[in-house]
Amino acid sequence: MGDGPVRRTVRRVDRGLYALFSRHADRPRHDIDRDRYRGTTLPDGFDAYLSRVYGLSWGIGVLVGASVFLLGGGLSVPAFEAVGSVVSDSLPDFVSPRSGSVHYTASILGTVSGLLAKRCVVAGGGTYLRWRASARRAAIERTLPGAVRYLRMLADGNEGRRTILRTVAEREAYGETSVSFQRVLETASLTGSLDSGLRTVARQTPSRELLSPFLLQLRERANQGPESLRTYLRMESRMLSHRQSRARQRTGVYLTLLAELFVVLLAVPALFAVVVTVASVLAPGLSQAVPLPGAPTVRGVLVYGSLAFVLLVGAGTAFLIVGLRPPNHARTYGRPTGISTVATATTNPASAAFVFAFPAVVVGWGTWMLGEPVANVVLFGYAAYGFPVGAVALKRERLDDAKDRGVRDFVHAVAGHVSRGMPFATAVENVAHEVDFGVLQGDVDDLAFLLGLTGGPREADTRTKALDRFVTRIGTPLAEQAIGLVTGALDAGSDVETTFVTLQTEVGTLYHRRRELRSAMFAHVAIGWAAAFALIGIVLAVDVYVLEGVTRLSTASQNAGIDVDPSQVDTERDAWRLYLLAQTTMLACGWFAGVASRGRYEALLHSSALVVICYLVFAGAGIV
């Protein structure tokens, strides 16, 4: 009830914006934006979206223009006075203001700034649509091969094309492809023709190279008969699999280039900071103060700027890896609510990320009370947080890997019994007693028990519920995709033996690709750790040998009568700065290695381990 007035106000504002700005939607300049909007899944119409963008642009334009005017007109800024004089002198006498040139200039600059801000917001609205359409196109092209393989299996049954499309649309494992199939069915229900739905979505989808021709060919082949449809889906699934393999190879090349670029970008600022530190005794200009808060020296600004650049490189590279690698490479976990968060803190990384934040704060407070520098307080708190969270994630990943192996063995074992003519429920019961599936044994026993209860007119529903429960208890993407194929195929009336023969190939392919990807990404993990250890060695050698040599050089120069400022040489200060450089490099390398391995939770583990190793090495050397 409390949200009622707010919602009514929002609706009134929407209606007002629509009345004011909806006419812009018909302009030719927005034709491209309209096409992009069709490729998104935004709920409202394009006219409403564009009206909101124009309303926001006017609001921001007025705000920016007024801010510039008030800043320039209310303050006697020399720059505005100079610009005002130039403007006053350049304009004709009947236009040029006789007085108040600062306010006159402020009004001009405010108007120009407001118009530019307005234009930028409108352009940003179009850019946002382009990003949404591009992201959806990538998601469709990533999930379409699996969806086509599923359609091929469903086409072996007795159901029509509308039913098999609905079956795929109900599977969340196929992401945006499922959403596209849902839009096909929704359009078909409105128009009364599935052909019309296929044509409409093929015209509106952002995936013009894959999904659009697939839907058109699906419509044509389905009209030619079931056999033609099955032949087409068989051929299309092979073609999309080959295309996906080539795309995976290109991604591997991109990741390799990214790893090489990461090492270069990481080494350059580190070596630059080392050179600046060592050369400070020979370049007195590096010790001059910079007009910044705290009056830092040029050398300090360069060194700490290098630290910030290293962190930026690490975070940016990790972000790029997340975008390049397959999304199912790293699993996502949901955090339960209430006391369940604490109960699952040792098995769920999302729960661990919430629970272990408080102990990390306690560790940071304890190190602060012991008199540690602020940098070490932050690093110790980070390590106290990253270690347990990363350890829980690693434990969960290994458990899920074991479950995936069990799913693969389960499918192969059931397929062997089904191929000999044994009913599905009996085959599951036999393999549950004959084969040891390790961590999956309890789930298999539960499935066999539930399938043993099937019978009567509701046998299909009971079997579907048993398989859904089996997938939920396992909780891995491989199980969801593999067992989901069985459920949909059996519900569609497909032959059990054909279903499991296809499923064997599908599960084997999915498991092999996952292992292959894990092996390929391990090379990037090794690169991250190797770069970290190399930097530790370089910085430690500079601290132990080079800085000591610089100190001796400054002493010898003074004894020889050469004018050298002793304040330019501070071994403890320079050693501490180089230690901070090493620690920021550990964070960057840990993020790179962890994200390449399994995801952000393991990035916490790798970076925390490298931070602790770096501290122990420098503490053992007596530097910190």
C-alpha cells in the first residue's frame, strides 16, 4: 500500500514524458536505435524508452547548464573574466555587453555545456541499447548449439514442433535461446500461426548470423515433414558444434595474447618504480615537491602512481578474462537467508563471503592495535578474508567436479542397460546397486527409489518430478543440462535407447570440454604465479643489494667532495615503497590467476596466498 502513491507518481511522469517526447521515436535518426531495441528484452515499448531518455537528457542538461552558470557567474574566476573579455571584444558593439562580461560568458558556457550534456545522454541511450543487443547476441550464440542438440533429440519423439519448442523454452540452461523460443511461442499465440512467430523473431533477433537463419530454416523444414526436420536438426547441430569449437580456439588465442599483455603491463611499472628509486641519487629533480596535498616528491608520485597502475592492470585483466572465457567455466552460488547463511558457510562460497567478513575486520583491528602500518593492516585483513572464502570455494568446486564425474558414469551405466531393452526405472535401480558413484551414490539411490514408485496414469509426471529432484540435489550445470535432456526427451515420447545414446555423446562432450578448458586455463594460472615470484625476486634483490649500493655511492660521493643531498637517500623509505610495489603486484597476479582458474572466489584465495608469501619473504629478509 505504501508504494501506491509512488507508483502512481511514476506512471504520471511516464505519461507526461510520453506526451512531450514520444514524437522523437519517429525520426529517422532513431531508426537504428529502434532496430537495436527489438533485439533487447526490455519490457516497455521503444516510444516509452526514448521518452524517458529524452526526459533524462533535459534534466541533466538543465542541471549541468545551471551548475556551470552558477559556478562562473557567482565566482570571480579569472578564467571566466579572461574569456569574457575575449568574447566581449570579439562581438559587435550592439551585441557585446557593456558590463558583467563574466555573467555573460557564464550564460554562454552554461548553455553550451547543457546542450552538450543533453546530447551525450541521448547518445548514451542509444549506446546502452547497442550494448544490450550485443550482450544478448553473444548469449544466444553461446547457448544455441546446446538447444539445437536438444531439439534434435526431441524431434525423434511424436510431439509437434510447437511442443518441442516449448520444451526447450522451459529450460533455463539455454538462457537467451530459451527466451527467444518463448517469444516465438508468445507471438504465435497472438497471431495464431507458429510460422508467423518464427518469422517475427527471426526478423527481430540480434543474432542475425545464427538464430535468424536457423528459425527460418526450421520453419521451412518443419513444413516439409518430420523426417526433413530431423535431418536438418542433425546437420545443424554438427555445424554449430564445429563453429563453437572454432570460436573456443579463437578465445584461447585471445586469452594467450591477454596473458602476454598482462605480463608486459605488469613488468613495466614495476621496473619503472625500481629505476626511479635507484636513480634518485643521481637525479635531484626527483626529490622536488609537487603542489599536491601533503607536498609529495616527484619520486613518491611516480612510485605510488605505479602502484595504482598495477592494481588497475590486475583488475582490468581479470574483468577481460571474465568476458572472454565461457560463462559456465565459473559457477555462481546463491546465498540463503537467515541462519542458513551461517549453517552453509563451510559449503557455500556465497555464504562464506558474507560470514567471514567480520573475522577479517577483527584481524585487521588486531594488527592495527599491534602497531602495524596501515598497508599491512589492510593486507592482513584482506588475507584473513580471502583465505577462508577461497578455501570454501575450492572445496565446493572439487565436490562439484566429483559430482560431474558421477553424472557422466551414471549416464554411461544407465545407457548400457537401456541399450539391452531394459526399462528406464529398472536400469536406474540396477546401476544403483551394481556401481559405486562415490559422492553421488545417495542421490542415485534416492532417484532409484522414486522411480520405483512410478506407475499408473501419472507415471510420466512422477518420473519428471523424480528427475527434477535428482538434478536439484546434485546442483551442477552439467547435471541440469544432461538430466534435463532425458526429462524433455522422455516427456516428448522419444525412444529411450536413442535418447541415452545421444545423451552419452552429449555428456561426454560437455565433460571433455570442461576438462579441456580447465587444462588450458591452468597455463594462465602458472603465468600469474610465475610473474608474482619473478617480481618478488627482482624487488628483493633491489632491496638487499642495489639500495645498499646506492647508500655506499652517496657516502663515497660526499667523501670525494661531490655535493649530494643525504635526504635523497633513505633506504628504509625506498625499501618500504618497493615492498608495497611487490604487494600490489601480488594482488594483481592473484586476481589474474584465480579468475583464470575458477572465478572470483578463487581469485581471493590466490591473491591472499601471494600476499602472505610476499610478507613472509620480506619479513625473513628483515625489510619489513
